[in-house]
Amino acid sequence: MLALVVAHLAVAALLPLVSARHRRAAFGVAAVLPTATLLWALANTAPALHGGLTTTTAWAPTLGLTLSFRLDALALAMVVLVSGIGAVILVYCIGYFGAESPEAPRNAALLLAFAGAMLGLVLADDLLTLYVFWELTSIASFLLVGQSGEQREERRAAVQALLVTVFGGLAMLLGFVLLGEAAGTYVIPEILAAGQAGRLHGGVLTAALLLILLGAFTKSAQLPFHPWLPAAMVAPTPVSAYLHAASMVKAGVYLVARLAPGFSDLPVWWVPVVVVGLATMVVGGWRALSATDLKQLLAFGTVSQLGFLMVLLGSGGPLGEISALAGVALLLAHGLFKAPLFMTVGAIDHATGSRDLRKLSGLRTAMPGTAAAAALAAASMAGLPPLLGFVGKEAAFAGFLDEGGLRGWIVALGLVLGSTLTAAYSARFLWGAFARKPGVEPTPVHHRPGALLTVPIWICSVAGLVLGIAYPVVDVLGASYAAPYPHVSGYHLALWHGLGLPLLFTAVALGGGLVLHAQRDRITALAPRSPLDAQRGYELTIAAIARVALGVTGRLQVGSLPAYLATILVAFVLLPGAATVLGGGWPAGQPLYHSVMQVPLAIVVVIAALAVARAKRRFTAVLLVGVIGYGVGGQFIVDGAPDLALAQFLVETLSLVAFVFVLRRLPADFTEERPPRRVRVPKAVLGTVGGAAVAAFAVVLSGARTEPSSTIGEFVRLAPAEAGANNVVSAIIVDFRALDTLVEIGVLFIAAAGVASLVLATRYDRRGRRRVESGQSSPEHEEDVLG
Amino acid sequence: MTTMTTTMTMDPVTINMVMALTVGVLYAVGFTLLLSRSLMRVLIGVVVLGHGTNLLLQLAGGPPARPPIVGTAPPESFADPLPQALALTAIVITFALTTLLLALGYRAFVLVGHDEVQDDVEDRRIARQKVPSAPLEAGDGDEQDVESADDEVEAAAARGRDAAS
């Protein structure tokens, strides 16, 4: 299975080679792999339905990371959507994108890469593998929505889709880690078994499940995160049909369906799922009734249907078996009716150049074939027999009505309300796209959609009809998924369950939908009065984040070097300083000095240092620094380090020479204005505290030593024997640690090159521009030099 | 060899008070100079800090002892050669750093005519801004406003720069 996923990504990477020769052929090549995947999945139906087909590849075994994949009933249903509809839509793309379309190569490669990532997501058998593919689909969605990024609208929609889904994805990752650590494994079936056995509990589980649900809700465009989905409709129609109707937005529903058998008994799981799902179903349906762009209408319809699926696949309960069965049926049905409806919109757009249902008129006669296929799909969406949508909806009503009680009735009534709205917007879609409207000129059809645009629509619509009639196939698939739930009802999918409440509910929904459609003018007038606007909420949130970022940056990044250094210094004093005070002890028997000679040298160094701090003339300061350097060199002699002293004297002398070279070009005094007392005193205090901290570290840390270094003996023994040197220090530098010395010489070279180039640049400037003289502190000087 | 190290007379091994005070003063002066606005003072601060660090490295090896040169003294009385080697490397690196900073300071002085570390104009502009300059949801109109606001800040910063120099 890993090979299939990798093959998708590899072929996607090579696809631009095909596009370079023939743009439209690339889509045909791309369609081959999803078709093969679909056939492979169908060929493995038997093992998938009985226990599942598992493969595991070690990724980083020491970290417990594996790439494990599993094909079972739910994965099989999703593969049908991802690969089956994927292949159909890639074929549709051949007709949709023009032969010279500049977007075609990019879209072909990205669509196939997305198909691979989505395949990995639905086959993943462990939470971390799932997460990796989850984020890959988000990125693919961002790139496909954004397209070339030339239009503001595209960029904005792409960023919104990315921010919302990745925000949820990161929350979900946190939930995965909490859940995986609590269960001791990231393998999904083992986690579900632990959940069913009640071995997981407590606040960690609650937090983990809520975070995972957050991820699922954002990805599947549930309330209040849904606005990114209608916004994403700026993408080309095949992208909308594939990512934002058939496959990617189902990832959240899929995740909920995957985990529900283990956790749906817990109120922390089913209450949010039912409340958010029902609210989303109703709000999405209501918004679809006032949309005027056909794609927007379908997008809000998708939001609504995703809420529906969320309720069915996530709510569990005593009759979770039936709702799970209904969920699988509707999962398939939704892919098979929403994809062709989107493709219909694409075909209409292609033929007439418009998607506005107020302008379209009379296409029923102009495009009869497309109209018939779309009507078939819309009928499945509304829930008309004998289509798959009807079969699934019957089961959904039956499950919650049989469950009864407060929860069962509330959900059942909510579903009826949602289904009524669904029927209404299905009718609105057909009316808006194809009906002859009074007062509107029949829309001229510029070019009739070819077979490449219409055949894919027919394939999907007819598949919905065939599966509706061949409902036992779907029943076997759904029953295999629903197996973990207790078997009490003996319910099976069927076209005819006899007269009963479920059939009545379906009739109410259909009738109510037609009534609503008949009253469309009043509804359109009502719709804009919405008290809450989720899109506005998103915009306010983003604006608030930007303002907070600005405030934080403005306060932290003040642009002043002294302020930054002071911050570092304060942190140095507080953190290691506090640790030393709390953890270390002041050594006993602290001597005042070890050698009498240390005292006068120390006095010289201290006096010179204090004088440097107060020096006003540059040359005085440099000379005093020289005094410090020679004083420290003297200390080295006392300490028994003649090599060090030699190096120190040499370096100090050379530094003095270098300083003098520069100083002769600079003003004699420090040009800096003497800062006010309120700035000077804190700086001096901070410096003093920092120095005291260093002295305290030196004493406390050196006091922690219990005996001299044990390496001395070896160095002394090896220096004459191995390096042939009596001076142990030089043996270390040129022999034992020769690589250090080599790098040190490298540092000297780099510094020398830097110094040389800086000095030469100045000389070059002066030759080129006679007027520029160093040391002129005027604005004209700056302009002259910088040009 | 192990017997040799235990017989060494290096007790106590802590840094004595006079040396701790010296290191402390060197660091205090170095830190204070580092915090000032004159590039030359900052550079001198770095040099003073370097002296303090080199001294500290050497002191960490232990109290004064005989130079570690075989044949001049019994090995038991040697000072630890490893910190000396490290301090020697540090001295040379400090020299490289000093000259490079000196050249940088000189170049900066030639270019801008003074050697003061000034506040970053861009950062000051961000701190003064009320609205993010590139909001994700901004319409065309907003962008205009932000741009004109940018111009104002830039002009103010330029005035400030002229006054400072």
C-alpha cells in the first residue's frame, strides 16, 4: 500500500515532463494510477471486509514510528471516493482545461499528488501516519485553491483554507499525542480496543478527544469553521468537485467515523458531534437557499451534508449499528451525487460563461443530456427512491426513530429539518441551472460540452442509481464497518421497509422541500438577516492576531542594541544566577590570595579597568586597555603559564598598533553625547551586577571541584614520548589538539580577509570620490558616500 | 599515574578572593561598556571582556604552580596544561575578533560620519504602527492608508536621523 501512495507522488513529480509535450494528455496519464488503485482495492474486497488487509513498514523503529496501512470496509468506501471519483474527475479535466491552458500542468501534478496524500490518509493505520497525510492534503488544497496566486480573491481563499485546516490539524496532533501516550500505542485498532474496554479515562482522554474533534470539524467545514469551504470555490471547478466535495472535506468525517466505535459512548464525544453536526446541517442548508452562484449553492450544500454525515458516523448510541450503516451509504452517495453536480456547473460555465442562477435560463432544452444527468444526481441528494441517497436517508431516520428517547427524537427531527432544506436546495439547483425563467432571455450556448465533460457526469450519477438498486452491496460494506457496534436491530438497507415513520419522514422532507422552493422569493428576502456571520468572525480573529503580533513585536523588538544586550544580561543574571544561589554552596576556607605577586598585579588591572569605564578620550581608553592586557599577562607569569604570557604580550602590542592606526583617523574624544543620568546609572548597575554574578560563578563552580584534573599526568607522560616536546602546552596545541589550532588559523585568515576588504573598500571609495573625506559628520557626507 | 594526581599539593582548588574580584571588575567594566552607544566603547568592552575570560579560563586550571615544561621541575608541581592551551587559543581568537570589529567600526565611521549605534528605523516604524502593514483581509483602500502612514513614519525617522547626526 505504501508503494501505491509513493507511486502517486512519484508520478505527480514526473507529470510536468508529460505536460511539456501535451498539456491535456497529462490528465489522462494521471488518471491511470487512481484507476489502478480502485481496481486493486476492489480486487481485495474479500480480505478487506473480513478483518482488513494490513501492511507495516518500519520508519524510525527506535522512536516507535511505523508507516502502517490497512484496507478495511471504511477505507474501501473512501478509496472508492478518492480513487474512483478521482479518476473520473481527472478525465473530466481533459475536457475542462483548454489545450493551451497555462494552469493545466500545475493542476494535473497537484491533483495526482493530492490523490496520493488522500489515499495515504484513508489507508493509514496509525495516528501519526494519518497526521502526516492529513497535513499533506491541507497543503495540496492550499496550492490548488490559490492557483497561480495572481488574484487577491484566490490568495485570500487559499490562506483562509490553510489557516483554518492547519489550526485544526495542529490541535488534532496534540490530541493524537495525548491519546497515543495514554493508550501506550498509536496503532488505531489497538486504541479503539482500549477505548471500548474502558481502559482510557480521565481528563487527558477528554482533552485528547476534544482536540481531535476540533481537527475533524475544521477539516470538514463544520460550524463555526465552515466559511473557508464556500470561499475555496474560487478554485477551478474540477478542483472543487474533487477536493471540496468528494474527498478532502470528508477527511474530518472519516476521522470521526474511524474513532467513533471506540469512543462514541462518551458524552464528551457524541454531544459535540451531534450538536455541531445538526447545527451545521441546518445552517448550511439555509445558506444554500439564498446563494445565487451555483457553486456557492453546492458548497453550502456540501457543508450541510458534511454535518449530516458527522451526526450519522459519529453519534454511536444503542443503535449505532444502524446509523453507521446509513453513514457509509450516504458517504458513498454524497460523493456520487455532489461530484457530478459540480461537474455540471463546470460544464454550464464552460458552455455559457456564467454560473449565476439569476442569469441562466432555458438550458434544459439547450443541454438536455447534462440536465438529465444532473437531475439524477440531484434526486439522489434530495433522497428520492430508488437512488442511493434515499436508501441511506431511510436508514438514518430508522436508526434514530428506533432509538427513541429525547436524543433519538431530537436528532431525528433535526435530520428531517435538514433534509427538508436539502430537498429545497436540490430543487433550487435544478431550477436555477436549467429552468426557463420568466423575464430572462434564454442563455446562449457558445459551445456545447463534449463527451469528455458529460460522460464523467453520467458515470457518477448512474453509479448512484446502480448502487441504490444494488443496495445489498452497500449493505455488506456498511455492515462490515458497523460490526464493532452491538448487534441488536437486525436492520439491513433496503428500498422498501414497509409503511412506517421513516418513509413518512422522507415524504415530509421532500414535500417540505418543494413547498420551500415554491416560496423561494420570500426566503431569498429573509436570508441576509443573519445575526452571526462566521466569515466576519474569521476576519476579526485574523485581524486581532495581526494586531497582537504587531504589539508584541513593537514591544520586544525595539531596535536598540543596548536594550537587547541588557535583556540578555538580565536573563543571564536571573537564570544561571538564581540556579547558582539556590543550588551551589560557597566553598569554605576561601584564601585571599595564593601568591603575593597576585595582589599588586590585581590592583593595577582593577584601577586600569575602572579608569577605562570613565575615559573620555579614545586614546586614553585604548592605552588603559593595554595596561589591563599587560597586567593580565603578568598574572599568567605568576600562575605558571609563560606561553600564555608570551602570547598575551604579543597580541596586546599588535592590538595597540591596530588601534593606533584607526584612532588617528577618528576624533580624539568619544563623539557620543554623554547620556543622561537616568540612562547611565542603570547601565552601570546592570554591568556591576553582571560582573558580580560572574565572580560568584567562578568561586562557587571552582569550589565544586574536589581534586585536580586527572588528565595532567597523561599529558605530561605523552608530551615527550609521542610529540617529542618538553613544553606540554605547545605539545597540546600543535599535536594533541592540532585540529583546533588549524581551525583557529582559519579564523585568523577569515578575519584578516575581512579586515583587508573593509580597509581596501574605504581606500577605493576615497580614490573614486575625491570629495569624500573620512571623519566628516554631516548629512551631506552620508549622501555623498551612499549616493 | 593515578597515584601522582592524588599526591599533588593543590588543595584548596578554588579561585582566590583577589582573583575573583579582578575577574568580576573586568566583567563589570566590559558589560557596562558593551551597553553604551559608542561603537568604540562597545569594541573596548569586548576587549575587556576578552581579557576577563582569558584570565578566568587560566584560573579555572588551579592555583599558581610551576610551568608545565618537562625537565624543569617534578611533574607533581606542574600547573594544568589543558586550560593554558585553551586560553592560548582564546587569546588569539580574541585578537582576530578585535581587529575585525575595529575594521568594521572604522568602515562604519567612514560611511556615516560617526560611530554611534543607532536605533533601527524599521523597528521603530513597527513599534509606532497602529495597523499591520499587510493585513490578510485588507481591501485596496486600507493599503493606501497604510502606505501613507508608512511615508509619515519614514519622514519622521529621517528628521530624527538628521537631528542626531
